[in-house]
Amino acid sequence: MTGLRILGMSFSKLINKILYSYKDPLLIQRKILTNIIKVNKNTLFGKIHKFSQIKSIKDFQSHCPIYTYSDIEPYIKKMLNGEKNVLIGSKQIYWGKTAGTSGTQKFIPITRKSIFNASKCSLRIILSYISENTKENSKILDGIMYLYSSDPYLGEINGLPVGFGTGAFDQSSSTGFLRFLKLNLYSNSKFYNIKNFDIRTNMMVQDCCKLNITSFFGVTSILINFMETILQKAPDLGIQADKLIDIFPNYKFSIMGGEPLQFYRNRLRHVVGSEVDCRELYGATEEIIAAQFGSKSSLTPMLDANFFEFVPVDNPEERLLINEINKHKEYFIIITNYNGLYSYNLGDIIEFVSTTPPLLIFKRRKDTINLASEKITLDQLYRSIRNANQKFGSKTKDYIICGIFHPKPRYILLIEFFPNSHPTDYNKYLFEFNSNLMKYSSVYADLIKVQHAISPPIMWVLENDSFKKYQIQILNNGHPAGQAKFPRITVKKEILEYFSKKIIKKVEI
């Protein structure tokens, strides 16, 4: 048993104290907002919005309306041009660059406080996991915790490095709570100076196969993609393995984020060869938002990292606080933090499954698919596919829902099944998927069955590894690892054009 494991076991017993108290979440929120205002009151934004006059949460809400990225972009441009004290009064250490899966590339200022929050959240997840079964789960500290990070350095702007979220965290986390884990926390970032993607990947695989990896951390789809690559390339290294667990027999835990894990559980189980304990981290370049503590899928909001407001989807005029939310209602999540974001609408929609303590689940992005006012959500699409798989005994590896408008609006379901896990009848499968979708959305059902404004969907059954090859192509085109996520729902023609060459069967109802 290593000294780090003994230390982790000891700290895990204090997890309830390491986690902030839920007895008065509003008090925690008042404290963090007060401090954010204090640190940033003399910034250009703070002066314009009269931060010096803010004495309460109500004052803040009256001085600071809800903003989107386009609203704060003029301030960001000033900072990119080298102006100081614009959005943040503390020291900026990084520019976080988003890949723009929503269509807009963003630059987010990252402060040391933000890296500290990310480190603190990761440590909480690890200690919480150990506390669930101290003797067994603490074994992850006897081996290597592998962080699959994105490129930490894409260049500089006025002397500040520019990188992607996990890359920035990887390079800066040694200043936070993860310092004591640095001997065991290993990342792939040293290979990013190799520009050829294939050579870089081969070296990463060769390197990690020498390690006693007990944990993998990273963006969900990208990390699983890397696991599949390890398995494919293992024979070239003289390693015979049917599943990842054959290479890393002590692997038992992962922290994954960036995309809801529910879409990838089958794929993860398939490549690993056994069940793995996973915990989700709900974060963005903007900040850590929430995390999963325990085996239940609900997430705990990081009340000591952000000041939160919640706008009901059905009443956008309200701005509710953490003590005013209700269960089973959908809210836009609004954050104020140390990265210069004030009443910032992430565009994410969440739902609380508990109010005492506050626990939430991610529901969908704001940009639901909408061809004819149906506004189908990601959750509705996921459940429609899941239920169809349950009925036909099939297993979905990945999928995209693509909307087209001509000659008539309709959905195209791009779907990849696991080998030997295809439905026996594609037509019946598609019919079941569409029936489920109509059950979950009466508006969609009406537009198809009554108004005939939307045509029934088409299904493209794709070759094995089609989605993986698509992500590899994105990476080969220079898109950084960890940010090569594809949209789950889209209307982009170029995505259809790419996958039109991977079809093994076209299906219509």
C-alpha cells in the first residue's frame, strides 16, 4: 500500500467536511458573489455596472442583466488587444479556447481561481469515490491516474498562452489541490509537440501500455475513442488483448465530462470488457459547474465555484436563486464567476431532482432540433433510441440526428450498432424509434400524423467505427484532442455528406 493511498484513505473520511455544507446553500452563494464583486469592482465591467454600489443579490440582479457570449464579446476583444482590468481584476493565466460546437468560437479568460476550483472539484470526486468503499476503491491511488488532455498550448496572445480546457487544467493544476496527486497523475500533453497525428497516437499508445493505469480521466467520447485505439494497436506492440481490461487489469475508475455519459455506457463497457465505476464532471471552458458524488447519476452544483441563477424555461423573466428552485422543472443555468462572466447564460438546460440537498441533471443544450416548431430535445431522442434498443435487443454504439428541410422537413438518424448487435429488422426498428418520439412529443406527432408538415424519418445504418473515423478525421484536420466532439443533433449538410459514404443500409418507413 503506497503512502499516497494511506493519505487518500485518511482524507476520504473527512469528505463531508471537504465538501461544503448544504445546510445553508444560499449563504455559500452570498459569500461567493460578495467576493467576486469585491475582486472585480474596479474593472471596466464593474465600473459600468456599478459594482461598488452592490450590497445584495437583488442589487446585483438590478445592475447586471443576463448576458450571452455575444454580449460580452466587445470586452473580450479589448482583452485580446492587450487591455487590462476589463472583465477581471485578478491575474489571468490562460485564454481558454472553445471548439465552437455550437457554431461560435469563443475565448474565455481563465484565472488561477478557476484552475483551483477544477482541482478542488476533481479531488472531491476522487475522495468521495474512495469513501464509498475505502479499502477497495483506494486502490486507484496505488497506480497511475491517466489524464487524456487536449492541446495545452495553441499559441499566445499578448504573452498569455491559449489552450483548450483540459490542456489548461493539465498545465496549471499543480498549483491546486491536486498537487499531492502529481506523482500519480499522468497526462499525454508531452506528445503534443508531435504534429503528425498518427505518429503522436502511436507514441501515446506505446507509452501508456507500459503503465499500471488504475484510472482514466478525460472528455467522454474522446477518451473512449483513445481506449479503442489502444486495443487496436496493442498487437503491434506484441500485446494480445481482447479487451482493455486485459492490458490494464487494475483499471476500475474514470472521471468523464464534456458529454453525458449515458450515451456512451454501452461503448465503454464493450471496449473495457467489464463494468467500470464512472463519475461525471459537468464543466465547460467557462468553469466547473457540477459533479457526481456517489453512484447516483445526479450532480451536485459547485456552489463555492460559481454564483448561480436559474431561469425557468417556461418563464424567462424570472431569475431564481438556489433556495428558490423546484424539483422536476427545467431551468437555464446562469453563472457568475472569477473568469469575468457575470449573469452569463451557458445555454444549458438542467433539471433539479432534489432541492435538499440541491442535485441536478443535465437535460439538453438550448439549441434543440427544430424543423417545423417541434423543438425535439436531446433527452427525447435518446429515450426513443434506448427504448427501441430494449425492444429489439440491439446495442447502439453512436448516433447523430440530422435535420433536413428539402424537399420536406424530416430527420435522418445516422446510427452505428455494435457488431453482432444490430436489430433483426431495420424497418421495424425505425418505426419503433419514430413511435417513441411521437409518444414523447405530441407536437412532433401532430406535425407528422395530422399536419404532415414533417415527413417520417430516414435511418442510415453506418459501417462499424464510422463515428470514430469521423473524429480521427477532425483531429487530422488540426482540431485538438478533447475538443473533437460532434454535435448530437445538427442540420449541417457537411456531416451528411461525410457519412453518406459510410452507409451499409438506408431505411425508410
